[in-house]
Amino acid sequence: MTSIGTDAFFGCTSLTAITVDSENPVFDSRDNCNAIIRTQTNTLVIGCQTTVIPNTVTTIGDYAFYRCSALKSITIPNSVTTIGTAAFQSCHKLTSLTLGSSLTFIGEAAFFGCENLSEVTSLIESPFEIADNNFMLEDETTPNATRMTGATLYVPAGTKTLYEATTAWNMFTEIKEFAQGDVNNDGSVGIADIVAITNIMAGGE
């Protein structure tokens, strides 16, 4: 196999494992990641609900997890610089997301329609502008209307002001800071750790 068409696995909501033959000249599924990666460009082109993105991937391709409705949590490793258009659009069960520190571009509607997203942790020290529809939800009460996700955005200590001044990060209604020293080995930040840090910063126990 040397080519995969658009929407090749569209609607396969129960897909739990993806393996590429080790002799494939174009694609691989390194580190048993349960995804298809274009080897030459280190681009993840198709993922599923059990995908663990390897820290050698640099790009999440357009529509890579589009409508992967069983995906509940994902960590974008620090190696990734680009998230493509609609890469995680309509991942309806996605509740938590960690964005790696090396990201410099997030495509249109990358997380559009992820209505159960409750926490977004960004390790990006210098936030860049993103499209307004990146974290928008479809408003079922008003045709063709959208509303902002209700997720809390967690950002590195000392960067809250930057996020509040940057399109469209400033559309999050709640932004909280965490200390970089509390980032886990996999690049994630536990919600319990963030709550504790937030309480300390607020003068609590």
C-alpha cells in the first residue's frame, strides 16, 4: 500500500487497532501507536480511539481523527509543530486535550464540534493566533450558529495575559495557569495537579 484516500476510514467509530507492515515503503505504525504515519514526513494521517501519538511525529494531518467519536483523551507531544484542518473535528467523546510546547500552527476547525471537551492544557509558551472556529461548537438551537466550548484552558505560569490577548485563545471563558515543573513525563498535566497549583496561587492550601 502506497496511497490512502481521503475519508478512507470514515465512520469506523469502533476501530481500536491499526498496524502497518514493517516492510511498507511509505507508511508505518511505529511504537505500536495504533495509527498510520507517513514515514518520510513524520505525518500522522489516520488515528483511532486508542492512538498514542509517538514523540517522533511532527504533523497531525488534515482530518486525521475526524469524527473519531470514541476518542476520549489525547496528548499532542512536544515534537508536533502542526495540527491540520479539522484534525479532531467532531470527536464527540473527547474530554481532555494536551497541546505540546512546539506547536506553531493549528488548522481551521481542528477541534470544532468537540462538545464534551472540558479541559484543554496548552504547553505553548508563546501563543499564536488561531481561527475562531478551532474550539467552537455547533449551536443546535440556532441554525448556522456556533458557540464557544465550555472547556477550561490551562496555560503555563506567567502566560495567562498573553493568551487573553491572543485570537482566539481569548474566547475561553476560564483560563488558569500551572507550573511547568508539574508537567508529566508524557507531556500531560493532571487535573488534580492543576487544581492544587491553582489553589496555592490563590492563597489556599
